[in-house]
Amino acid sequence: MREDLADNWGIRAITMYDRPPAMFKPTSIENRHELFLRLSTQHSVFKSESSSAMIGVETAFTKENDGNIELKSDRPFLIISSTSWTAKIGISSWEKYPWCDLSITYDHLLMLRQSSLIQ
């Protein structure tokens, strides 16, 4: 972007890198479990697919075991992005904003998924 500003607009810019404030910390496993439980009441993708799962004890990502919360080893990927993105054909914000193109990430995740199924 700095080069584009210089080449096309004559603006001399300095690159600044975002860093989260110190108040931001990793979310505890207990808080993640509570969030996934709440989300699972509204969105089935967060529900456990296990037929033996007890409601309020297990989600697609976490489970409670003897009072301890743990991440499930077979949990799906969860990606959270600050970039708006849609998979609908014809809606391509990356044509105007190429840095918002998550299709490369998506393609690589599909490749990773396929390779892990083969092994």
C-alpha cells in the first residue's frame, strides 16, 4: 500500500504495524466452552456431532470431562477474520480490495483437509 500511495498519489507513507493492547489476552478454555455452548443453542455448527454428547457438556470444539474443560482432538477448524468475505459468486470485494481476498486461505485449508484425510 505504501508503494501504491507513493507511485499513484505522491504520498510518502510510513508503515505502521497493528499490535493489540496489553489488555487483550488469550481466552480461557472455560470462557471458550461457555461461548461455544451459547452459540450451539442458535447455530447447529457449534453443536457436538457425537451421538453420546450431553447437552451443556460438549460442543463441536470442547467438552467437559470430570469437571475439567478440554479441547476436543477431532474439533473442526475455526477461523475468525476481521475481513469481510462472502462465498457467493458475483460478490467479490477483493476485485476492489485485493487484500481482502480470503480465497487463497480457503483453498489452502481445503488442501490441508484433504492431506490430513489421506494420512
